[in-house]
Amino acid sequence: MTRVVALTGNQAAAEAMRQIRPEVCAAYPITPSTQVMETFAQFVADGRVDTELIPVESEHSAMSACVGAAAAGARVMTATSSQGLALMHEVLYVASGLRLPVVMAVATRALSAPINIHGDHSDAMGSRDAGWIQLYAEDAQEVYDTLLQAVRIAEHPQVLLPVMVCFDGFTTSHTIERLVILEDAEARAFVGEYQPAHPLLDLKRPVTYGPLVLPDYYTEIKRQQREAMDHAPGVIREVGKAFGERFGRFYGLLEAFHLQDAEVALLLMGSAAGTVKGVVEGLRQEGIKAGVLRLRAFRPIPAREVAAALAPLKAVAVLDRADSVGSPGGPLFTDLRAALGELPVRPRMVDYVYGLGGRDLLPEDVRRVYSRLVRLAAGEGEDEAVCQYLTVREAPRPLSPVGGA
Amino acid sequence: MAAQKATIAAIRSPSVKELSLHPDLLSGGHRLCAGCAESIIVRQVLLAAQAPVVVINATSCLEVATTIYPYTAWRVPWLHSLFENAAATVSGVEAAWRALQRRGKIPEERIAFIVFAGDGGTYDIGLQSLSGALERGHRFLYVCLNNEAYMNTGIQRSSATPLGAHTTTTPAGEVIPGKLQWRKDLTGIIAAHRIPYVAQTALTPQPLTDLTTKVRRALEADGPSFLNVYSPCNRGWRFEPADTIRISQLAVETCYWPLFEVVEGEWRLTYTPREKKPVAQWLEAQGRFRHLLKPEHRHVMDEIQVWVDREWESLLARTGRAAAKRDEAPPRPAPGHRPERAEPPQTARAAQGEGGAARCPCGASSPGVQWGCLFCGRVCCPRCAYSPEGLTVCARCARDLFGIAEPPALASAERRWISRE
Ligand SMILES: Cc1ncc(C[n+]2csc(CCOP(=O)(O)OP(=O)(O)O)c2C)c(N)n1
Ligand code: SF4
Ligand SMILES: [Mg+2]
């Protein structure tokens, strides 16, 4: 039995959290994720969930309390955005380093300065190396579904890593969408019970969490983190499949749209996929072999799958919703290049930084990108920079001195 | 609340003899310095606690010295996360404990959640996190191991460092006589949170069980509790490792570190020295104040006495032992203030031998030549000095700051040197 409801992405996240019933949530308000905790706090106030809610005095403390609670042996969730995620930065590494399966909803948002409350991926990209799994949802339904799956992924004994479920600030966090919600019992049965292996509160077996580790052992501990992350792709796929078998919506590491016979494609993450898919439908009617590859998992990056999916294509453009100033392109682009680097024959690859601070991505912008890809696919001379900003008040110009793809 | 107040006040620590029968929950073999007060305090806290204990530790000397992987000195569950977040971390642990009990996932039993953090982690970088946790009312005991500086990183000033103290970021120099500010009244700030139990205590033979009694009381409080424990550090304060307890007692007898508690808002002295000793006795016992003995810096000693008197009188008033006086603060230096240049310049003078020659602890002397360490200003001859990039760093600072082994000539002179300070 399921229910069809109209919720924002934030409310969908709160609904998932209510059903997951974490023992502890510690959070601090920040636009655009505030509504997650507001909604959840109301659930607690109304007795609809018995979570211990800790309304802390900062995001640094929010993640610190999550670390304490998770080490204690509790299932723990939180939500944040932007400056909040930046303020947590130091603690994110503690959560992953201590192998604590915290799950966090991140309504992604631009970073100051200048201050801007709207969506882009700068905040999440800033923590991409923090040892967290990062999953990107396209819409409210995926926010809900992915949070339920995230708990199982994080707590999987072969993984034991924290997970961020990222979704676009405002576009997804604040848009009311139609979505399907599971019965509480079904959701709970899917998520299962958390069995912590070494809880701090096991008084009979005292553990020392977070010791000083010197050069003689530090490397091995970091290596174990990498191994855990190496297990993550298999587990993400397995959990996504189990979810699909039970509820009809299947998930993997990436989503391909019209990619089978495509010659040109866009690679992107998040809500922009909706706009891009619409454009592709149109292009297909015009006879253009356009496709889309949307990454669901950014950490771990499914490099092999991406390479396999894109190898046969002639030209690929990355849509990066964050810049990495000083690098050859946006963070997704540099990862794509690395992923495809081993291929004997590679498609042409270009990068567009888009949607910063909430700037809209319009269908005509997307069309512009595809028409460039078509030119590149036809082997026409490259007249533009490899990396550029899409929709900016200036003539396009190179973002970096790095040469053509 | 009155009942609670009376109950708490009635609690007494068992005798030391009785406590000594309890198992030691912090094992030996850790790497804290010989004579460090921190391990003594921690062991006493753990001995006094009756409920099972879970420890949260902020980054500090205690944390790094007791858990060098793959070893641990802790026989109780122990968690370290970061430097400034111990209070937020314990909030999460305590909330998890409540939630897991409610769901029947762990047995219903009381646990004493105890935080150990340094003064840096408490007065400075962790103050926000602590204030938040106190305001939310989590049930835990926060123990500040107050050695009045950042010792783990090599003796830098904190807002607990007293006026005049030499630290590596407030070095005593020819112009500036150590730290220019008085310390922050953290215990008062914590008391202003109106939590059930706040106290200041120290390792004192007189009264012998002040610390353990306060631990018992704090753990009985229905809500957060806080102990500011005076924690002499022989490395940072420059005294003989054997003198830790003596220095503690002096701090108490001079009223530099009065022993008191605030139970449900009521301030009480837990010890009154029979005769209040001049603070100079305590200052003179520590190398970190050595430069204040110079005539041109003696006025700093007087200022310290003024601060101590003022705080003591205000404590007497708060505890109902004296009428409240108008609380006049001694002048404070404006930010960026530079004292007048002290005359004459002082680098090596204090260590000059009878003939007026600067004398290195190895015994070498050189009339007319002023050898001075860049960091501490002490005399050090070129043979003993470590000279990176043409700078002069005395052998002891080279050892402390850069981990450079000291020349053998000094090893025997070392003890003499310390006791001379
Ligand atoms: C955010 C952050 N800044 C700085 C440090 C470096 N650091 C580690 S311990 C410490 C000083 C600790 O001083 P205190 O809290 O007084 O404890 P003590 O070692 O004196 O007992 C500092 C500055 C850190 N670990 N984290
Ligand atoms: S430096 Fe001071 S506080 Fe740190 S272990 Fe040594 S004596 Fe103790
Ligand atoms: Mg300290």
C-alpha cells in the first residue's frame, strides 16, 4: 500500500526521516534545508516519531553531536546547506574517519561571498574529499527514496561510511511535487534495524574511539577507508535493486536517458536532468542522436560505468553546477576526464559551469550546448574554449589555459 | 530545588583510603609528563564517580598522551572527536543514551558522562559548544583541566593565562613582560548559565577531598555540572615535577585559586585559608613569572595582587562572607598596547654571574657578550645553542620546540638551571 502525496523535497526528506525513526537528530537551521528539520521537529512535537532532537547552537555542534550519538550506537540523521556544511567541514572527516554511518540531507546551495541563498553544488563539492558517500537526487521522489536507501548503504557492514543525500536548493527543496510514499511499516522493514558493531555505550566492552594515530598506523587506517568506499558501488547498486524489487522504482549508480544509440550527450547531476531530458526528447524528434547521463553517485564516482556508457559517443559535455577555480574545469569535468582517460578512443569532452547561485538553466541554453556537441561530433573545428560558463554576461572565453580535449 | 540543594550539599567524598580501594580506570604507562597534574586529577575523578563512566575528551595533552594507537590507557569507554566540540559531542552521546534506553536497546542504568578538556578547549575555542550544551541541559559533568595555556601545542597563551605569564605567544621580552591581560572569569560565566552545580577545585592536601567531594556532588546534580580544576603543568609553568601539589596549595592559600561551589545558584566557599598569603609566594615558585622579579617589572606583580584581591573580595561578597564592595577593575591594556621600554635591556642580565659575565647553564661565560635565546631570552652559549638560519635558540627551547636533542654538556646542568628559575 502506498500513498500519493504532494510535498516539497524538504518535506519528502522529513517524511523519510520520520519513517526511518533515527534515535538522534541534531540540526541547525539554514536556507534552503531549514524546512527539513522544522517539519521533523513538528513530527516529534506531535508524537509521530520518538527521536531525540538536539537543536544545537551551530552546524559544527550539529555534526559533532551526530558523531557522539553515532559512536554511542544510535542511528543518526541531520540536514544542512551551504555555510552550514562548510562549518561542519572539520567534523565531516571525523564522521567518516571513525566510520560512523550518519545520514545527512543536503539541500545544496551556493557559498558566500557574495552571500547567496540559492541552489548550486559548491557546498557539496567543497566536501567531496571528506570521505562521505554523496548521492544526488533529481526530484522529491528521489530524495525520499534515496534517504531510505542511504541508511542501508551507510550501515552496511562492508561500508560503514556516512552518506550525504544531495538535492538542489529551492528547485528540489522547495518545489511541491507529486510523490509516492510507502507505508510506515514497509519503509521501516526495508530500512531494518541498526546493529552497531562497537557501540561506545557497551559498558562491558569499553572502546577507545578517536585515539592519536601516528605515522606507523595512520596510512593503514586511511587505506581501510578507501576499501570501504570501494565496496560502496556494489552496495549502492544492491540496495537500489532491492528497493526496486520491493517498490517498483529501481536505482543504480547512474541513470542513462536515450544513451543507447546516442552520438552526443550531457553528463550532469541533480534537478537539471529534468530540463535536459525534455530538450533531448525534442532533439530526438529532429533526428539528433542526443542522450543524457545523470550521475546519482558522485562519491564513489562510478568511473568504469561512466567510461563504458560514454566510450561509444562522439562528443560529451559536462554540466558542472560548481566551479573549481584554478583547476582545468569544474569538479565533475575533471573526474570525467580521469574516468575516460584510459580509453583508447575518447569522445570530445567539454565543460559548462551553469546554475551558480540559483541561475536558471533554460531549455535554449541546453540546446546551445547540444548544437555545439553536434558540431564537435561532426569533426568541425573547435572555435570555443573547452571549459566555459553557460549563460554569463560576457562573451564566452576560456576558463583556463588548458588546451582542447 | 531547595531539597536538591540540601541533598547535594550533604554529599561527601569517601576518605582517600576508601577511594584507593576502587579500581584505577586510567592505567599507568601513558605518556603524560612526570608530575603532570592531569593524570592525578583524572584518576581522582574516576575514583570518585560511582555510576559507570563514559569519557569524552577534547584534543589536549591528556588526549594525545593517553591513546597513542594501538594502545590506550582508558579502562572506560572513551571518545575523542576534536578540540572545540567536546560538549556538543557529549550532547549527542547523552541523547543517544536516552533514546536507546527508551527503545529498550540498552539496559536502563545510569551512566556518568564526563568530559575532560583543557582550558584552551574550554575558555577559548570550545566556549560556544559548551555554552550551548549547558543551555540545552544535557546531563553530563564537564571537567576543565586548567593548566592556563595551550600545553599540547607547546605553551601558548589562552584566556585562562594570568597577567604577566610567559608563554610562547606572550613571551617575556625586553619590552613586554609576558601576557598583558588578566584571565577570564570562566567559572562565573558558567555559573551564569544557572546550571545545578558549578565548582572550582584543585589538588590540595588541605582540604584533601575537595576535588572528590565536588565530583560526587556534580554527578548527583540533575542536569549539567562543571568543575574548573587547577592543573599545574611543570613544563609550561617551569617548576620541579615534584612540586605539583605544593603549587596547587599555594594557589589556594594565596586566594589566586579559591575553592568554591555554586549549588543551584547559591555561592559557597568550600575552604578559607587561615591566613591569605601574598600572591608573590606563588608567583616566585614558577619560572613562567621569573621576569617579574626584575625591578622594572615588579609593578606587574603588584597588579596581579590587585586582581587577586579584587576577585577574592567579590567572591567573599557572593558567598555572603562580606558586604559587596564597588567592584573597580584595575586598568586594562588597550588592544595593541605596548608598555614603555623597560630599562635597562634585560636579555641575559638575570643569569649573569658574579663578575657580570653572561653565563650559559653549561658553565661557559663570556664577559661583555650577550647570548640570548630567541624564544625564552635565557642565556645560551654558541656551543649549546641551536642556530637555524643564524638565529640563536637555547638548547632547551630547541628540545621543546623543535625536538632537537640537547648537547650532553647541558644534560647535567639542566637540573641546576630549572632550580635557578
Ligand atoms: C581547530 C583546531 N585548532 C587548533 C588545534 C591545535 N591544538 C590542539 S590541542 C591545542 C591546545 C590545547 O590546549 P588546552 O585545551 O588548554 O589543553 P592542554 O593541552 O593545555 O591540556 C591546540 C591549539 C586543533 N587541534 N584544532
Ligand atoms: S606539558 Fe604540562 S599539561 Fe602537558 S603532559 Fe606535560 S605537564 Fe602535563
Ligand atoms: Mg591548557
